Amino acid sequence: MKRELRSNFAIGSLRWATRRTMWRALGITDEEMARPKIAIVNSSSNLAVCFSHLDEIAKKMREAIHAAGGLAFEVRTVAPSDFITVVGGHGGYIQSARDLIVNDIEVQVEGAYFDGMICLASCDKTVPGQIMAAGRLNIPTLILACGYQPAGKYRGQHIDIEDIFVQAGHHATGKITLEELTEMTEVAIQGPGVCPGMGTANSTHIMTEALGLALPGSTPVLANSRKMWDTVRKAGERIVQMVWDDVKPRDILTPEAFANATMLMLSGSCSINTVKHLQAIAAEAECDVDVYALFEKYADKIPLLTGVRPNGEHTIEEFEAAGGAQGMLKQLERFLFKDAKTVTGQTLGEILKDVKVADEEIIRPVDRALAYRPSIVLVKGTLAPDYGIIKLAVTDDRPMKFIGNAIIYHSMQEGIEGLKKGEIKPGMVAVLRGLGPKGTPGMGQASGFIFALDGAGLTGKVAVVTDGLLSGLVNKTLLVGEISPEAEYGVLGLVENGDLITIDVENRVVNLDVSDDVLAERNTRRQSFLKKERGWLSIYQRCVSPLNKGAVLLE
């Protein structure tokens, strides 16, 4: 006997009558109204290629759900793209949109009292936002990764959006011409999908599979490939059965699942943005787990098993062919919590039982790892009493210890202008501050400054500390990102030009070499870094929690 659908349970005669009237006018039959009602969460937009193929996926998903005995309704959310939505609001609309997505989904999915939802996962902030909503609403949910974009060729060499990011920084410092940069933009992207590297998008896609919320073997995937379309059909079938089986996100989002996801992020040298996103998901799912502590715990235990651009020489296409997230999890099997549940109804261990890695040069076994030092390093110290994060690549010749005098800037563009003027010299530590969740508000971008340093030939010669937002494609120079507490409340806001800063990767330390007495005096004349905004950014500024709490919106 099938259980009662929540969308039909105790709905009341008034709501039943009005809803039936609305739906009949849409051509929905009474037989269809008795089915499980599934929301297809779609962030479709023609602002960016990340989302440009989602409407067709939603259409096919609707057909798959209908064929499986469900009734699908497509609902839309905000669609932030890091390369497009970054221009306004000092860049603050990017990170803050993650939490707007959560609330978009709550209003539409919980308001209509759907039985389940399937989320079309695409660009950087849509994926964590969708999983956060799943944790909050706790109705049967499946996440479908909608794929990465095909890359192009420039003068016979591989080129993708990461290269454009890097080369734009080089142009800012005069290393390449505008004509060369323009030529690159013509060919770098050859179709829809997210950035084709181990940036935040693909990192969160494979993170979703490690958490147990995506179908096994579905990440990463080339957008519009046969594999992607096959997964669309399977996902449509599975979400309907998940409703009948009452498989809910909080059954899956356990401390063990977060540990598994942490291990995968470390083994793939994934985006540092996944740390705060995982913490935010835990907060929304009301799972009592400290993700930052997990990254500390497993840093020296989990080896680096693959090197996908920008962290190594391999492409995301090669990584997918070698086995993708499932292949990585297989190689990590001895470390994982294999009893963790998944959307399939199976445990992770059951799924991995017969998995084989297609290419062990791309996805290495543990006993032949690429590296045995951590690729995501959490540091603390007088400059970052809570945390800062350092990202390392497969082969890394950047200095593991750096001591230099601070030179301070309060935006990415201000830093680039200082670079052009010759203010930043080898041996200095560039401080980009006032860019945190409250300061900007919403986190201001710092990535372009890193690539401008590279264009100026200062990679490895200048260190950077910032409370700003970094693209998952950033992996250059000695950089401490996501300094917490941010400048508005933390020691970062008390730094003055010329102060000595020490970054020690091996000892996990980032210190400001200024006495407590001097800091106490400076605190009496502390300046505010809050950028005043109206509307959504003002709401976000008032409600956002600190980075180490996931930067979620507080009640």
C-alpha cells in the first residue's frame, strides 16, 4: 500500500477546489492530480552559457517524471553567474545569491506543498543553494548535475574560461594585447555548461555525489552528452520512487556524509568555496557537524589523487573518462564511511562494490598518490583567529613560508591600480580587505587581482591575504583567502601599511606581528568597512553569519 502523498493530505476543501480549478485550466487531469507532485527547480537564464541549456533539460525531465507516474511542475529561481552577475553591487550579488536561491525554493516548493523536487544543478552558487534548500525543506530531493561546457582551441592549444580569466589579468598589466585577448574570447567556449575545470561548479557537482544526493556516476558530465541525457531519464524515474519510499535529505545528510564529501574535496584539490558551502548545507539540514574541523582532521590523512586544471595538467574531460567522482570515491574507499545512505536507497559501500577506475594515471590509487600533503590548508593565527584557507596545486613551487610587509587595498580594482602604479614590490603581502560577507556586502571579488599579479610577474614573489570571494579557478601565488573574522570585526581591519605578516603553510599559521597593546589602541579608532546598500544586499548584510558558520542567513 502506497503512503499518503503530503500534497494531498488534509488539504481542505477550499484549497482543493481552488487548486483543481487552476490546474484544470492548465490541462491537468484528475488522474494526474493524484500523482506525486514533483518540482523541477530550474535556474534557467540566457545571461550565461551555464544555464542556457536548462530549459531543454527541464522539458525532458518533465517527460521522464510523467512516464514514471509523477506530475512535474517547473519552478524558477534567481540565476547568478560569477562572470556576469559580478559587475553590480561591488560583486556582492554572487555569494548572496546562494541564499536567495534557498529562499526562492522555499517559497515556491514549500508554498505549493510539493511531494518532492529535482534540482537542475549548474553554476557555482546554484548547487549549494539547492542542497541547502533540500536540507531546510527535507522533502525527497535529487540533484542533477547539468554538465560542463566543451572547451576550445587557440593557436592549436587547449583554451577554456579559466585561461580567459588568467589572460584578462595579464592584459590588465600589459602582458598581452587586447587583440590577442579578444581572439581568445572568440573560441574558449564551444557550448553550454559550467566552467570546465575543477573550479567551484565542478567541485560542487562531485561534492553532491559524495554527499549521496546525486545518482552514482553522474558527475562530472559533459553538458548535452548522451551520458547526461541518460541521467536525466534515470533521475526522473528515481525521484518519483523516492517520494513513495519517503527518502529525505536529512536521512542522507549525516555527519558521515559530510566527512565523505570533505575527503573527496581534499583528494581532488577542489575549490576552497566548498568549505563554507558544506558548512552552510549542514546548518540548513540542522546537522551538528563542524565542516572546518573536518577539513583540519582529514588534511594530513587524505592524499591528493588527481590534478585537474587549474590544480594540475589534466582536463575535466579526462577526469570524467577515468571515472569521475565515483572513481575518486572508489580509490578513497578505505577511508570512507561506507554505510552512508544515498538517494538510490543503497549505501555508498554497496554502490562502490563493483566500481572500477578506467585510468589510474588520471585518478591515482592511494599508494601511488600525486601528493601526500594537504591541498586545502586551513590556517589560524593572530590575523585569522577563526580561519583562513590556502589552496595548493599538485606540484607547487610557491613558498611555503612568507614574511612580508603589508600593503593595503579595499577593492580588487584598487589593488590592480596599485599594481599598475608600481606600488606592490616583491616581498610584500597585499591585503585586500573589507570584502567579506557583511563588508561588501555579499563578498567582493578578489580573483582578478591574483591574475593581475601573475601578469606582472609577481606570482610567488608577493603573498595575498583577503576576506573577499575567490573563484574556484584561482590557484596562483601564496594566497590566504576567506580570512575570518572579516575586516569589519576582526584583526584584518586593524592592519596598517608596513605591518609584518607571516604566512607559514606547514605550521598552518597566518600571523600579524603587532603587539596586543598596539592592536588594542588601534581598535579604539577602528574604521568601518561596511558598504551601504539598499534592497537585497542590505537584507543580506544585516542577517548574514560569519564565514566559518557558512555565511548563512541568521533567523
